[in-house]
Amino acid sequence: MYTKECVETFLKNQSQLYDKPVAETYEEAEEFLEDCMAVVVDSLKEVCDYLEESGMDISGLSLDEIRELEEVFELEDGTYLIVEA
């Protein structure tokens, strides 16, 4: 369900969202993403739409500030992984 880049990015950068690691291996990271129903979207506009639909107040935030939210992981292919804590 998640690309290799997606899982590896989360595994490498999970500390931006969690104080302690939630996954030690690729398989654990993939399972964690599946369990918390993380989503991948194609653009920052879609990130905004998703966050608003999930009830987060992002009014007044710039696109750069949204990109820097701890729940948002920017992927090399230009897509974004959103992991809700």
C-alpha cells in the first residue's frame, strides 16, 4: 500500500512526530502506517484539504508552515505523507 520511499521516509524521520521511535524496522514502520491509516496526497493543497476535513484549524498558516507541520512528511517524489498522532 505504501511505497518504499514513503515507509523509509517515515522510519528515518519519525522523531519529528514522536518522542520515542514507534518503529525500528521497515516492516514495523509499514505496519504502523497501515494501523494509523496514514495517507499520501499529491500536493500541499491536498494536505490542506485533508487536514481541514479531519478538523485541524490551519487557517492563517502559510503553505510553508503547513509543509513544516509535524504530521506532514514531504517525500522526494513531490507527494506528502500525513500521519495523525
